[in-house]
Amino acid sequence: MQKNIVIIGAGIAGCSLAYFLAKTGWHITLIESEDDIAKGGSGNPVAAIYPKFMLNDVAYNDFMLKSFMHTTAWISELGLSQDNYRFDGAIEILDATYAQKLAYNLSRKNLCQNNFFSLINESILDIYKLKRHQSGLFFHQGGWVNPIALCQHLINHSHIKIITKQKITSIENSISNWIVKTEDQRVFSAHDIAICNAGFVNQFEPTSHLQIDAFRGQINWIDATTLQMPSIVTSDIGYLFPRIHDKHVFGATYALNDFTKELRLSDTKKNIASIKEIHPDFYKECLAQESISGRVAWRASTKDRKPYVGSVFDAQILKKMRIRELTKAHQLPWLKNLYIASGFGSRGFTWAPYCTSVLANLINDNLSQEDKKTLNYTNPERYRLKKMSLKKIANHIFEV
């Protein structure tokens, strides 16, 4: 088996996949269009990692839980400096009735017995310097990570070669290799290829059918203050981070297919307003600032907010098949040696490390039953199959 692969995109998805494959003996060429890694959505000064559950979506909640548990344990074992991550807890402010119902659903999974979450009470609000009489959930293992530091750590391996400032114009499938061509007329080849370039995943012919949206997100920050501030991540309409590298980050706004690169004062005001209920004194501190720093980046998201992780069909073979032939998982026409990891939205640092570990297992032909369940959920061809009225197979590409 030839263990060489080109990975397109050096954000959290591409860097994580490179890490997992390098650990299993692969040689990786990691190609990034920007002048350094983690320049897009993975380039913010801090990223929150906590499980954001839904009330009535069991499959989503199971996926969220697996991702969160894997990612927090994995980051804790990587050897990162504690200046670059902490899992001291995270608070999600919620309507009291909603929080109670969500807590009930989670308790049925016996999660509370493992000190996984607690309903917020006045004691928790006092400990973390938050406004009194609020409701929600406290996730004991939630926290934050420095995205750039994490990505840099992941690619620090002799088997990973980083190529920056290369905009790819095409990928082609030859007899035994994938050929990658760039605007600078450079050519790269490898037995396998993985597309991890977020909102640009559908720029290539084999993946052009994948629907993806770009959400513009703006975050802001001010220098550390003398106020008594929460020591953990707190989320309400917006989120507020604890003091990290002498600044407090808060946000974020989201706008669909808005490609304005500059900071917008209107978005800064929205971000300030979003933390008013979390910490009224910090809200007033922000209002008093003469200027506030920030950053704009884009997050790639799918229509159903589930990521694309797995393989895509060989379009030429698909054209020749009858619909009834596609009802059996073992007959699906997968394009060989091409893989996808994209569409993680605002949950990239919770989902991507787990999903790319599963994708690495797929590439290594070493899938567990849990891996197969995850790939059934993240199947990149789910929309195409559903349009053919093949909803059942769209969610069961692997037998489990």
C-alpha cells in the first residue's frame, strides 16, 4: 500500500488529518493557499470547545457528544502548553424550561453521573462572577484552545511537508495517482488526496456538486481589565472568553455569504450587545472603549449543519448505474482514494479532530463500528442520494 497523500487546506481539519495519518506512517504534502497555516476560520486567537446540544435531535447529540469527548481528551494528551488550552468548564446560558428539558435528556444517558454537566445555580454563578438569577448548563469539561498553537503543534512531524502560497487550479485522477496543479504551474502527485479547504471544497470537478455556504464571522477583543471576570468560557447570545494572553475575546456575528473582509462597526456593536446579560460590567467597559480590535473569518457550513466527512461518488460510474443498484451499500460507486473533510461551521474545533481521526481510519481501512456510524451521519453524498429518493441508503452507507 502506497502511503502518500496530498491534503488540501491547512486549517484545523487539514492539520488534524495530517497528524493522524503521519502517526500511522503516511507521508503528507499539506498544501495551503495562504502564506501560513491556520489563516482562515482556524486563525482566531481562541476557539471554544463545549458540547452544544439540541433538544430533539438524538443523532446530532450523539455525534456532538462523541466529538466533544474525543477532542477534549485528545488535546489534553497532546502536550500543548497550558497557556494554549484549558478545560476548566464552560457555561451555556439557556431559558430555564429549555435547560431543564435538555438536562433531563442528557441525564437519561447517565452523563450527570460522570460529572459531565450540572444545571446552573446561584453558587455556580457566584463562583464564576456571572450575573445572578440566570439559568443554563455548566459543562465541567468544556473550555478553549489556541487554534494557531494547536495547528502548529499538529504538523510538527517529519512526515508532514507544508507547501504554502499555492492556489490549486485542478485535481486530476491518473491511472495510479492524483495530480494536483497550481496557479504557479507547480505539480504535486500522490496516491491519495484529501480535500479539507472549508468553503472551497466544491471548487474541483469531483466535488463540484457538494453544496456549501460561507458564513462571515466577526469576533472582537479588548485588553484585559481590572474587572472580576469569569474564568471559563460563557455562552449566551454571544460568548465571552476568560482572560487569555492579556485579552478578552467575545462575539461572534454570523452572516451568510457576506464576503466583506473589513471589520464592521455594526458587528462590533452586535458583539458588545451579545454579552450584556453575561457580564453587565464588562459590557459597560466595552462601550467605553475608544477602539476595539477584532478579526473576520469565514466558516463553511452545509444546509443541514452536518459536516461532510468521507468519500464522494465516481461521477462517470454513477451515470451508468440504475437507481435500484444504488440501494445496496456495497454497490455504491465511491471514487477511489479521494476523501473529504469540510463543512464544520462554528463547531470546527469540537468536530474536526474527531472526524479526521475517523477519516484517517477510513483511509487506513481500519474502521470501528463507531467510525461507521459517524461516516453514515457525515456522508458527503447524502443530498445526492436523497434527491434520488434513497434516504435510507443515504444514512446507511456502512452496515453497523
